[in-house]
Amino acid sequence: MAGTVSVQGRLDGFVSAISKAMKVSVASIYLVRQGDDLELSATEGLKKSAVHKTRLKPGEGLVGHVALTARPLNLADAPRHPLFSYRPETGEDPYRSFLAVPILRGGRGLGVLVVQSENARSFNEEEVEDLLTVAMVIGEIIVGDERLGGKGSALKGISLVSVKPETIKGKAFADGLARGQAYLHLPPVTPANLLADNIAAEEARLEEGIKKLRASVDAMVSGEAAGISRASKEIYETYRMFAYDRKWVGRLREAVHSGLTAEAAVERVRNEHRARLMKSRDAYLRARLHDLEDLANRLLRALSGEALMPGNKDISDKAVIFAREIGPAELLDYDRDKLKAIVLEEGAASSHTAIICRALGIPLVGRAEGVLDLIETGDEVLVDGESGTVHIRPVDTQISGFTLRENIRGEMTKAYDALRLKPAITKDKRHVSLQLNAGLLVDLPQMDLSGADGIGLFRTEFQFMVSDFMPKLKEQTALYRQAIETAGHRPVTFRTLDLGSDKILPYMDPVPEENPAMGWRSIRIALDRPGLMRYQLRALVTAGAGKHLRVMFPMVTTVAEMIAAKELFNREVTRARNLGLELPEKIEIGVMLETPSLAWQVLSVCDHVDFVSVGANDLMQFFFAADRDNPRVADRYDPLHPAALSILKFIAQGCKSSGTPVSVCGEIAGRPLEACCLVALGFDTLSMPVTGIGPVKSALLALDVEKLRAAIEPHINIHSRMTSLRDIVRNFCEAEGVPI
């Protein structure tokens, strides 16, 4: 793939190599022309004069049949087959055995690869598999060459890249709408030279490359990179720790010293990391692999002589980056003013890149499977960071609909901004507190920008996950203190470490489990390993000195677990008091209700807590036994199902009867339709992503809660046969003028 000859030259070399390796008389490549005809584009054994002259319609002859069905055809005596089409200009008269396989890429047919011989015989399974593999490689090469500008003028008229409109559904990792031109982000090419001619020279090249790499990463962390102040400095600090890691650099030096080129050393160490981390089922560890990939690619670029400067990538004014994966450092290589969105074939919501995109306001769609096979640099694209949809080469109706949504979104943003300082009070005078979900200091300014009433969920595990080492007590205390001070008079609710499942600390050994979401996680780890929990609680008590401190424990399943967790907290308060340290002015201890078992103990648990926060994402996951990260089942069950609403109603009523404040945090709290239902059920505090504040507040200001309650309550009972109340709620809101 790294060859420098023309496309035609490489195709000719391929058919020659195939005929020799398989000991056949003929090897030919047919490619799809514009208009879907197949054209003989290279051959070894047939007449060369037929190349770029012989053409077949889809379905015509044996070759056309293979192109149409996209399946191999293996014949011992091809001329006897009823579909055989004789073309005298090719000179294929004497050849009887015939094996043809489709050249596919991303499910699209690019052509057909054929081998023939004079003897009548069927090719064996291994030969068929080999030819399929070769066909796949050919597809990658010829499309790659066309993407680079088409070096082979002899292939003029043959277009193998996609030209049709396409729509891909992925996952929305960062909100927003964007339109622009596609730009393919391609990692450095795998090195062609593996062995060093001069080991000392390669060692010097490696040291110079590492020096350039570290200088570029230092620039990011120090703030010299454009826009770094708007992102999370912690993530780039972690990235710098990778660049200065002695083990990583030591392995590179050992590889070069053994006789490899500097580039080959990078590949060897990269493959070692891949082999180790890809064995893990943990999503976060896999996400960290992409940071290492990013670092390796950056070092390869430094070795090639490329300047590693922020914003140095040449992109159009409205560029949408398409990549398999992209790291946080690679993100800064693009001009922030020109970059409009990012689309990834892989990616994860918890990745460093996703966190940075959310902080910078860049729409990000991930898990868009197969998108790289359909996109070309320069293609017009529409990226919907709300639904996770990507329109490639959109038609006029898609463009007009998208434009309308952009305009509406712009107008709505203005309207939401006008409501920023207005309290969320319903038409029948119910006051609802709208708060934010956060996890990094970069999230805190969103309180003022959105008009949020506080932080309803501060995920403390992010600080632990973005570091290679356990954050020191001072670092934890500083983070929590800054969050409290930034909020001012508004409450900040800290959730203690929610580890396990898909969140494993880099410095902890993962515990293999068949079902980690229901395994050793969260409060279970904390109670079994109380040292880590007490360390964090000590930082929280210290950070809350003289302030209002709210702490809640996640994934509590039984009242006994809550009592045990609260005892750990009280021991830290007692310790601080005995040492004469200043204590928080006010302390509130709460529980995150995320399991059905605790829901049925809500009255009992209220005896031991100051507040309850319903973790709707996990509660619905366990309630419906549907993994929320599994696309096959995640959207199958509606949170507005009568059964789901009944358990939420039971929780709200239980908390109200005991006088315990209760809130809901999770995705449903940030969606206007669901938020209206939650308020009607009795919840008056909702915590959500920043994008939900404006839409939810707008809906609540127009809502008559009692009217909605009267409309839905008759359907929330054990006799209900409905699968969802969504239509009832939607019709109610439309009739009442509630914007949803």
C-alpha cells in the first residue's frame, strides 16, 4: 500500500504476482466504471490489447454474475456454464477452470478478480480464501490511490469512491449541529523500512523525535496551543505523563538498539500496548489505548520531519473531520475556527476526545460503523450531534430540513438565553430546581451560562480516571474546593467514586467479570476496600470547611450498605473534629437510588439520609434488564412505560411522606417531555446535561402540573395494558402549548 508506482503499474504487478503464486495461466482484474459497467483493467495471460476496452454489463457473463451477486464462483469447466460470455478480443479460448471473487470495500462492489487455467479443475478452499484476501487488499489500494488524487491516468473513467447520498446512524457524544466539507484524518503510514542500516543514527533520530514530541505536548499543557484554556488541562497533563513515561521511552530505545529503525520501534511498542490493552473488556482502558495510539502517531510524524504545531493541518473553513479514532492531541492540530464537527467509526462517550469536544462545543458523533468506506475528502456532510446521525452528500430535502433545524436551534438558543435568569416556575406555581451534571472544572462555568441552580451531580471519578496515579489528597481537596467556590451560594452534590463496570482506574488491576454492570462496582468496592473511600471522604470534608457540603453514595442496593457508607463519612468528620480542623458549616448526606431493590426500601433509607437522588439511567437499565450501552436493547424500553412511571411515582411519594428532598439525574431529566412527567410525578429537582436546561425550563414555564398529573395518573397502575404514555403526554403538551 505504500508503493509509489502508478495505479496501473500496481495492478499489473498484482496480476503478475497472483498468476505466479497460484500457478495459473490467467489473472485479471475488472473494475466498475462510472455507469456500473465492468472494465478489464489489468491482466496477465489474456491479450493486453483488451485492457480498458473489454466491458461487461452487471450480470453479463460469469464476471458480471459475480459482480451482481457479490459471491465467489468456482468452475472446473467455465465454457460449459450457461452464463459464459465469449469475448474474442481477450483470447481466453483455451482456458477452462475459472475462479472469480468480488472486490468489495465497505459492502460496495468495486470489481471482480479472476484467475483461469487450461486444465479443468476446481480450486480448493484455501485458494478461494487466498483470492478473497487479495481482492480485499486490492480494494483498499485502488480506493486509497483515488483518494490521493488518482496517480494512474490509465484508470480515467473508473470511479470507485461513493457518489450516492448516504445516512449513517452513530452515537451522539457531543451535542450540536454542523454542516461542512469532509476531511479524512489519516494516521501516518506504517513504516516500509524496518531494519536499521546505522543503529547509532537511528538512536539519534529517535531522541530528536522524542524531543520534538515532548516540546509539542508541553506547549499544549502550558496553554500555548490555541483554545487549550477552554479544555480540560487535566487531560493534557495526563497526555504529557505518557510522553515522559520512562517505561514507554525505554521500550522505544531498546527496540532501536536491537536493530530496528526508529519508526519500526514505535510500531513494535504500539503493538505491545495493543496486545495488552485490547484483552481488557473495560471500555475506559480501551479508550486509553487511543491516547497511546495518538502519541505513537505523533512521534511518527515528528520522525518524518513534520512540524508538530497547533492548528497546522490544512483544512477548509468548514471542515468536518472523519477518522477511525482521534486523540486529544490530534484534535488540537486542527484550527478551532475552521473545525465544525468530528465523526468517528469508533470512539467512546467517556474518551478524552469526547470530553474535550464537549468542552469546546464541537459536535461529535462516534460509533458510525462503516462511515470511512462511504466518505471522501470534500464531500458535503451534515452532522447531527443531537441524534448521532450523519448525512453524506445530502439531498436537497435533507439540507433544507437541516437548515430549518439550525435556524430553529439558533432562535431557541436566543430564547433560552433570555430565560437564563428566570426561575423555572410552572403555570400552577410549582418551583422546579434545574441543576447540572458535571465532572470536570471545565463544566462549572456552564452554571452561569445556562442559568442552572447548582450542580446536582458532580462525578468525582473523572479526576481519578484521567490520571496514571492516585490523585493526592491536596489535589482532590483543591478540585472539590474550587467546585464549591465556583458555585457560590448554589449547591454542589458530590457523588463518591463510582468505579467498576466500565470505569476502572489505570493503577488498579481490573477484576474480570462476566457481567461487570452487576458485579463488583461502586459502593461494593468502597465498602470492601474502605481505604480508598475514606481517602476521598477526607478530601471532601477538608474541601467543605466553612461551606455547605453535599455528598451522596452511588449504587446502594440495601439500607445496610447506606448505613455502612455513612459510618465511614462520620469517622472522617470525627477525625477532623479531633484534630481541631474546621468543619463544613452544613453537611448533607444522600443516596443515589439506582436499583429497584432500594426503591422498595425508600421509606427505610430515608430514615438515614438527608436527600435522595434517583439515578434514572441505571435504574431504568436494571428495571428493564436492558443494557443501556447495548444498541440492540437500549432503546427498546420506554422510560414513559406505565411500569417505569409507577416505580418513579412510588419513590417520589415515599420521599415526600418522609419529608426527604428527592431529585432525578440522568438523560430523562434533560428531555422536556420526560421532565414534564417527572415533575407531574412529584419531583421538583432535576439534574441534567447543560443542553437540557434551556429546553426543560421553557417547557416547565408553560406547564400546568396538576392538569398533566390528572391526564397520566389513571394509566399508572398494575392493570395498565399500555406500552408507553408518550403519545398521551405529547398530545397533552401540544394541546396546552407546552414546547417539547
